[in-house]
Amino acid sequence: MHLIPKLFKSRDKPIKNNFYSSAPNFFFGGSTSGKAVNERTAMQTTAVYACVRILAETIASLPLHVYKNTEKGKEKAIEHSLYYLLHNEPNEEMTSFVFRETLMSHLLLWGNAYAQIIRDGNGKVLALYPLLPNKIKVERDAKGQIYYIYSKYSDENPMIKNYGEVYLHQEEVLHIPGLGFDGLIGYSPIAMAKNAIGMSLATEEYGASFFSNGASPSGVLEHPGIVKDPQRIRESWNSVYQGSNNAHRVAVLEEGMAFKPITIPPETAQFLETRKFQTEEICRIFRVPPHLVADLDKATFSNIENQSISFIDNTIMPWVSRIEQSMQQVLFTPNEKKTYFVKFNLNGRLRGDASSRAAYYQTMRQNGIMSANDIRELEEMNLIPDEQGGSKYLVNGNFVDMAQAGAWTEKYNNGGKA
């Protein structure tokens, strides 16, 4: 049975209040483009949505295992309770994929990911529930101990029954911080890059407004005489000809009036170029190759594979290490940390094409570095039983020990005597 986290009845006055954790929207607000930027408005930009989705789904789709150290190396610790929680179901409501996808999206938007840890009386982890980053404050008490204040005013977390400010111990929260300046709180990439994202929002709004007006900019109605009621004429014209639904309608002008459009083509204002550049800017924020968000201007058949592998090496690997070490620090007891560890499996993502894999496996196999089962495991194939040699390490028959090089020739020259 899951335990409800205990509340702090009293607590010493904090000696440190991390400013950015108490005001997560400190950097947010109006950007230089005039658009308000926050986590939710940023997701209305297709490039931001695509980058967040790509990174969150990639991390969520990687196999996550608990291993234990053995005399021969490592092996999966299937018997450990955390193995099922992290690999299958962290709680009764979520799969491991959804749980990690949620935490990763929080990391990318808020710069921090939090999950409530439900433990039994012996400290064993029973479940993990995500906590919304914008509802959490991270503070220290007078003794320097970190604690968390969660503001609950809705029913997003079934394990916290009380409403208002809920105080959680450090051991009750899995905190994965992103890039930050104090090592405790990560700063939101959205907040740091609000001007770039605000400009993207502004260009999208401009484009939507442009086409909502029939893809025609405003113009001037010229009258040969004196206009007594210009407001009535303007409203009459807009009611008939404004909007995309009224595009290409034939205009009928009276009393010698003439319409002269103010022509400002999008190309002249570099509208399309600006939108492309902002997509690259957003990809730069999240370190996502543009071709993954369907920007193929600079992509070729020869470099896409290398870019994809570079994406794993330079983008996914740092996130994976950050998540692994945060889980390792909090979820295991001090004694368990000596034996058990959490590890994502990235081998499948780094395999490359079939011919590259075949050449790699051939080299590793004939040099005794990998067995047949090592290769089959990477290829997600059934293993060969040990009695049939599946785990044997073989070398090329032409290889000899350096110390034995030339020994046969010397023996032959001595008439067969050593």
C-alpha cells in the first residue's frame, strides 16, 4: 500500500531561499518582440514543440535497467524492486515511457524535473509520481538541509491529499536539475531564450494575420472629392473585402474612388527567411539537428546518419548521464549504491546502418572482443545457448602471442630442438 507523505508540522526558519526556485518565471514576460513567453506559449511554436517532443520521446524510448556489479562485470538486477518501477511502471497510473517523457518535458521547459518518491517504512521505493516544476520551491532550513515546498491546488497528484503548501523531505523527492549556476536549481531554456522564441511567435502571428486578410496588405481608398464620413466607407469596404474568405472578390467602387494597395511582399520583409532562421535558433537552444524537425535545407543523404549519431553523442548522452546520476543519488540506499546502479542502453541508437554494423561486429568478433551472444544481444536477437558456444570468445587463427613470434622458425632451424 502506498504511503502518504508526512507533512512538516514545524520547521526552522530557512536561512537560504533560492530566488529562482521561488520565482520560476523570473525571466519570463514580455520579450523584445513584444510577445509574452512562457512554457505554454513557447509550445505553440512548432519548432519548440518538435524539439521538446523529439528529446522527450527519445529519452523515454531508451531501455532503462538496474544493474548490479558482479565478479565478472555487471548483470541486470531483475530481482531489485526498482527494476520493475523504472523499466515498466513507476506508479499505478503511468508506464515507464510516459513517466520519463513527462520528466524530460519538464526538464526542457522549466529546467528542472521533480518526482515524489513513495517509500515504505523500511525506505524501499514503492512508486514515483511526477510533480509540476512551477509549483515547487527549493529551500534550506537553519541546519542547511534541503526541503521542498509543493503548492497543491488541484488534483494532479493522488498521493498528496492536502491542499495548500505541502512540505517534503529531500529523500521524498527525485530532483533532476538542468543547467544552472548554483548546482541546485536548473534554469529554464525557454526563459533564457525568450527573445528568440518571442520573435518566432511574432513571425507566426504576422503570417497568420497576413493570410487572414486575404494575403493582401492594407491599402488606401482615394476619393476625388471631400469625404464626409470616412469611417463609414472604411467599415463598408472591410465588411465586403477583408478576410481570406473574401479574397479575389470583384471590387465595385463608386463616385470615382480608386483603391491603391500598399504592397509589402513577405519576401521583401524577409518573412520566410526569418522564420527559417528562428527554427535554426530554437534547434540551437535544444541542440537538436534541424533535419529532425523537418528542416532539410542543409541535409544530405551522406551527412544525415552522421548527424543522427552526433545527436546521440552530443545531445542525448549528457541528458542520460544527468538522469542516471540523479536517480542513483536518491533512489538507492547508501549500501545499495556500492552494488547497484541505473543505466540507459544506447547501443541500439548507435548501431548505424547494416553494412557499418557488420564491419564493426566482424572486427570485434575476430579479435576476441565480442562473443556471438554479445553481438546478438545488441541486435535484439535470441541468444545461443552456452553449450553451443554462444558465449565463447574467439580469435583469428593467424594470431600468435608476441612472445612466441618467431619461436617456430627458431625451433625448425635447430633441428626440431627448442
